[in-house]
Amino acid sequence: MTTPSVPLLQVKNLRIEFPTRRGILVAVDDISFEIAAGEVLGVVGESGAGKSLTGAAVIGLLEPPGRIAGGEIIFNGKRIDNLGFEDIRKIRGREIGAIFQDPLTSLNPLYTIGRQLTETIETHLALTHTQARTRAIELLEEVGIPAAAKRIDHYPHQFSGGMRQRVVISLALAANPKLIIADEPTTALDVSIQAQIITLLKKLGREHGTAVMLITHDMGVIAETADRVAVMYAGRIAEIGPVAEVIHHPQHPYTIGLMGAIPSVGDNHERLSQIDGSMPRLTAIPAGCAFNPRCTRVNDVANHRCTIERPSLLPAGKTRAACWLHDRLGQQSTAINQHTVTV
Amino acid sequence: MLAFAIRRLLQSVLVMLAVGFIAFSLFNFTGDPVALMLPPEATQADRDEVRKSLGLDEPSYVQFAIFVKNGLQGNFGISLRLGRPVSQLLIERLPATLELAMTAALLGLLIGIPMGIFTALKRDSWTSKVFLTGSLIGVSLPNFLIGIFLILIFAVWLGWLPSFGRGDVTQIGYWSTGFLTQSGLKALVLPAITLGFYPVTLIMRLVRAEMLEVLRTDYIKFARARGLTNHAVHFGHALKNTLVPVITITGLQLGGLIAFAIITETVFQWPGMGLLFIQAVQFADIPVMAAYLCLIGFIFVSINLMVDMLYYVVDPRLRVDRATLGGH
Amino acid sequence: MVDLMRRFFDSDIWHSFKRNPLVIAATIAALICLFAASLAPWIAPHNPFDLKTLNLLDAFSPPAWIAAGKSEFLLGTDDQGRDVLSTIMHGSRVSLVVGICAVFLSMVIGITLGLISGYVGGALDAFIMRVADIQLSFPAILIALLIDGVARAVIAKENHDQVAVYVLIFAIAASGWVQYARTVRGSTLVERNKEYVQAARVIGRRSLAIMFSHVLPNVMGPVMVLATLHVGTAIITEATLSFLGVGVPPTQPSLGTLIRVGNDFLFSGEWWITVFPGLALVILVLSINIIGDWLRDALNPKLR
């Protein structure tokens, strides 16, 4: 994987807040990551970890009262988090596409898929209606809708779930964006269809040179698709690195636990491990490392540092992990790799 | 389409039979129907003839069948109070009520829909809050009180508009219209505003609630993510989905308006069916009450049927599967 | 009931109440109306129904702040020299009693039918719900008018005045039970499939009573919202029927009757006879509706 000098998307110190009656909730707290052109970045984490909010923030679709309270989002060398409504709208769909979880509800039931495709194409590209329709049919063929020229005039409810998600993908690709944010694109689908959709997404990304930010809680999907993966926990990135490294040599105790909880064929462990407890609520994130109440290694770091000081992403093995065990200046970490897991 | 239409039609017929049965009961359980249907000066021969024609010696289901048959032919007997055939009275009064109700419904749509859209899209604006509070006052004001206040201000104090009657009407065949003369139009203003008040507030609240609901849906979020303009999202996507349920309620509301016009007609002495009906209630004029009930029932059922068909045209989902559109 | 109390004083609702000046104002207004109405015989400045104290010379006296007004009649007097303020207080009493009784009766009918419908199911359920559907498509006022009209046809005229109020309460109640029935039925259907009911059925116990005690707390929130808003509607319906001349008899005037009587003097310039009862009615209903509206939003977890 070659990384160009300027990444396609840079997120720097992003912070997302929800003002509520009982005070401000910090849903995403100081996260930074990059996506290179054509790269697939998987973002994984439990629900409530802040993955979807991060995706929504990138395309400027945070729903009020949620708001970006700090940091920068830079796309193609241009800052986009502070753009006016019209400017960010022109980027949406044109430069950054999006796919949401539920294909059953992502399409307007009262319009044909053709009308929804052509309106998207005409919004972003200077094409006549006939040209837009031709392109729409091509797109449908590309995502594998049989008899596209006929199906284009059908309504969403006339398609199966998997077919609808293909239509959604064709909509996201309509103006050939450079980045697609895919938020749980397969969660609502049957397992057999999930694989098809993932394969399709991967193939289209490669053919069009489109980068993908793949948000999911399904590590299996990430393993199959992503180049790199960011593991999120309680609004923070716990670990980020090349997908094979994170899976086979996880460095953050949370990631280690996560990998241990995934069953796999030919698993030589007797039983699956699990992480005790659950992710803290946003109203009650502990001081220091957010994972410390559940971490089995919390006593391996001197001076209660994990409960006092929040770790930043530190180089750890071939990935980067937000864990004081990897603070080579502060303390020697030797034993971490003994938990290496094979998946 | 045909199966759908037939099913709906059958349901409508059932409802009409139920309404007819209530009207039939009105006759049979509130005294001697023969006395009710004939003027007091009728002879015994007249009575016997009516009794026979009504089939009162027959079992009650046969009587009901005869009642339905007569009803279908528009024969509801003679008004006790006015001594004239009820159907004739209703036909005379129908145009006045329909013109009033249509104007009020139009007001409701033309003012209510834009206000609903506005309050949904700019929900935190000052104007929206004024509209919403105003609409609460609107539903809290009894209809007759609105009429009285309007009369007091515009007829008594300012003297701009007439406070009762229909003004000059033009007769076109069976239909008498107030739309064609200046005094007819002036006379329509206050009653139409009075009657239109409730549909305006209702439609506004309904459009607002539906639109807010629709704006939260995934397909609207996805439409925004596709980079569509606000205009396209709000008026291309959200509005159409909003209006589907609004059609039903507005349609049903039109039927309600015709019945509701009873109050407005009383306040403004508007010579419609409602005024006729209220006088019938005061005098226990059963034939008029029964006929009015059947007519209102018929109007309701027809409107319902039309609304269903319209739904069918607007919502493609109904055209294929038979799933009902519930769950709102 | 305990559950209901707990929900009422749940901190979220209390908090929302404290932050909402409009609702506080409405509550105060509603309490004043309730107070003035219920204590009318003792606190009203005059007794408008005591013919001995009435003086026709006092008739048509305008409100006190108008030059021709008399200070003893704050809001003026009507055609018979009755103090308008006092008649309003007595009238609100009638309006409130009719409204609240009608809503209570409506609730009892609706909850019972809803429970039976949900519990028994089958043809009876289908029948009750079809009746509800049909009734719902007609305006409440029309149904109330019909019932009143039938009562007039059945009951002899000389007896009618005595029972008019009861007929009115029944007519309003019968025109409003549907929403309660639907709410309770929905909740009953959920409850019916729960294990304790199934278990009770298996061991042959009559589970209706047990279920009733379980369903009731669940539906109390929505039912209270419906009832609050319904009180406003019922008062309007009562006023409308009285205005149309088919409601309470003039011997015991409600607000609607007062407005009807005053309406005759609108054109001769004595506007206060109509306008003040009208305003009283608006304030009463508006404050009830504001409270009901707020209650609905506050109890709706979706909007929180």
C-alpha cells in the first residue's frame, strides 16, 4: 500500500458534542485518522462508540443538536467541516457518497428508482435527461441489476433487500465520488447476501478508484474488505493500523479482547474469550483511559496512570494503539504480545 | 385495481346499510312511523295505504328492505314541521351547504398546507411558534364563537359584511349558486372563514406532524447524502410523502365539514341542510333527521371511496401488494 | 393509581412543567376557573337566579368601566338585569360538571369496551371496532345531536327539561368513547399474550380481572392525556349544543346557553352579554387544551 503525500481525507482532532439538559455529552472525543485515495478504511466498534457520527460529520449530516465542537476535516486538501450549506451539499454525492444501513428504508417508496437515480445525476453532472437516464441504466447494470433497462422504472418495493442495496450503491456512485461512506451497509441483509454486497463494494471501489470508509460492528466484513482498520471505543480510537496486523497482532487490550471474542474456523482456543462489563455510557466516561474499568492490564501500568491520564495513539508493533502499555518512554512494555490471537 | 375497487365498494355498501339501519330505527322506535310520515290531517284511508306501502304488517327485516328501497329512490317521507317531501327540502338546501363547505375546505388546504410546511421546516422560528400557539387557540375556539366574534367585528362594528343569509343567488337548473353575484360572494366571506378555521388549524398541525416524521426517515437522510438541494429534498421528496396521509384526513374532513356546517349555518342563518337539520332536531322532525343522516352517510362513504382510490393512484406500494398502509 | 402518581411526579415531567411558562399560566387559569365555578353559589357577587333580587331597571347595564356602567356589575348585566359575572360563574359550573361527567362516562364506556374487545377478540372485537370506525368518521357533534334529537322524540316534552342534562351528558359521552376503546384495546392485546394471562387461562382462572389490573396502569398515561383534551372538547360540544338550543334548558344556563341568549342582543349594541361568557369559555377550554397538549408531549418518550 503506497500512501500518497496528501491523503484524500484527513480528520484531525475531531470532537462531536450533544448539548443536553443535563450537560454536554461528548460522543466523539478528539479522534484523528486519514484515508488515502482508493483505500478502504474499516471503522469498527460497538454501537454507541461514535463510528456513525464520525461518518455523518464527514459529509456534514450530523443531526442537530449534535455538532462538531472541535478539530478539522480536510478533504482533497480543502477544509470541509466549516463550509456553508450549499458548498457542503455540492460535495455530498459528487465527491463523497454515502450508503446507509437499511436499504429497505433508504429509498423513497413513492418514486421509481430511475427517477431517484436521474435526479441525483442531474444534480451533480451537466447531463441532459436522456443522458442521465442512459447513465442510470449503466449504473444499474454495473451493480448487477438484471434487465436494468426495464427495472429502472420499478418502485423500490418491487426489489428484494439485496437488490435494493445494489440500487443504493448505484445511487452513491451516481456522480463517481472519490470517497464513499458506507455505514453498516450489510447489517440489515441476509448473511448470504452480505457477502455479495461486500464483494460488489470492493470491486466497484477498485474499478473506480474510490476510497471507502466502511463503518461496521462486524469484524469479519472488515477482515475481508478493508486495507486498514480503526477500532473505536467510547468515542475514541483505541487502535488503528493495517487490517492484518490489527487482527493477528492486536496491541490494545480492548482490541485483543475483541479479537478473542470472534469465532473462526480452525480456532485452536478452547473457548472464546469475552470482555467483562460493557462500554460506558457517554454520560459516565471514566477519567484517564475510557477502557480502564474493564481492562485486565490496568495494574500493569505504574502509578494508576490509566485511571488518571488519557493515552494518545502510540506506535505499537505495526499499528498504533491508545494504551499506556506502549509508552516506551514512561514504562517498559514487554508482555503485551503474549496475547496475540490467530483469526 | 378492480379487486381493490370492488372490495372498497362492498365495504361502503355495508356502512351505508348500517347508517340506513340507524335511520330506520329512528323511525321505528320513536313512535308510529305512519303518523310521522303523514301530515296530521291525513285520513284513515291515507294511513292504511301508507301502512301497506311501508309493509308494516311484514316482519321487520322486510320492513327494513322496503325502507332501503324507498331510501334509494329518495323517498324519506314528509317533514313533520314543514309538511313537504323531505327529499325536496334537502335538494333545495344542498347547494348552499356544499358551496360553503367547499370554500371552507379550499381555505383549509390553501392556508393549512403552506403553514404546516413552514412550521415543520422552520420549527424553531418565531413565526412558527406564533402559528402553533395560534392553532391551539383555533382548536380551542368553539366554531359558533368564532362566527359570533366575526359578526360582532365585521358586521356590527365595522359594517363591512352581511351577518346572515346567502345574499342574491342565481338559479342554474336545480342548483342555486351564490358565486355569481357580489352580494352572494360577500355573504360567503364570514361563514367560510368561520367554517374554514378548524380545517386550517387541523391541516396545518397534520402537515407539520407528518412532515417532521418524514424528515426523520432514512430516505430523506439518504436524499441529503446524495447532495440533492434542500428544495428537492423538501418539496420533491418530503412533501409528497407527507401529503399521502394528509389526503385521507382532508378528504374525511370534507365530510366532517358538511356536518359541521350545522353550527356555522345556525350562526349565520345560512339556508343550508344544517339549518334544516337543527330545526328538525329541535322539533323532533324524525323524517328530516333520518334523511339527513342517510345523506351525510352517503357523502361520507363516497368521499371515503374517492380518497381510497386517490391513495391507490398516489402510492405505488398499494398497486402491487395488498399491504395496508398503517403504522403512522 | 400509585403508578399514575409516580408518573405524574416523575422528575422529567415536573421539570418540563417548571420550564414552561405557558403551561403554568394555563394551569393557574384553569384552577381559577375551577375555583370560581365550584364555589359560585358562595363567592359570586350576585345570585342571578333569585328573582327577588333582580331589578329590570338594572337590565342592559354595560361593564363597569364604561361611562353608563354601574360599579356593582363589573361585567354589566343582561336583558333581565342579571349580573353577567355571576351568570358566567354559575354557567361555568354547569359547563364543567357536564363536561367532566361526560368525559368520565366516556372513559368508563371506552375502557370497558376496549378491554372486552381486546380480551374476547374474534367476532365481538371485529364488531366493536367496526362500530368505532364508522362512528369515528362522523363528527362527534352530529352524533350528540342525533342522540339528543331521538331523546326529544321519545321523552315527553314536559319531562324533557328535567332529564335534559343527563341526556346531554350521555350524548357527549357516547360520541367520544372510541379513542379510549382503541387505546385500551391495543394495550390489552399486548397484555393478553403475556405469560401470566396464559398461565391463568391454563389453570382455568378468570383472568379478565387480573388483566384489568395489569392493563389499567399501562394505559393510564395515554388515557389521562386523552381525557384532559377530551374535557376541552366535551365543554365545547356542550356549549355548541346549548348554543344550538338543544342542550341544557335556559333555567340552568351553561356558558353556551348564555352565549345563545346574548347573541340576540348583539345587533342592538349590548355586546357584553355575549362576549364575556364567550371569553370565559375560550379561556377555560384553551387552558385545558394547553395542559393536555403539554401532557401529551411530556408523556411521549419519542419527543423527549
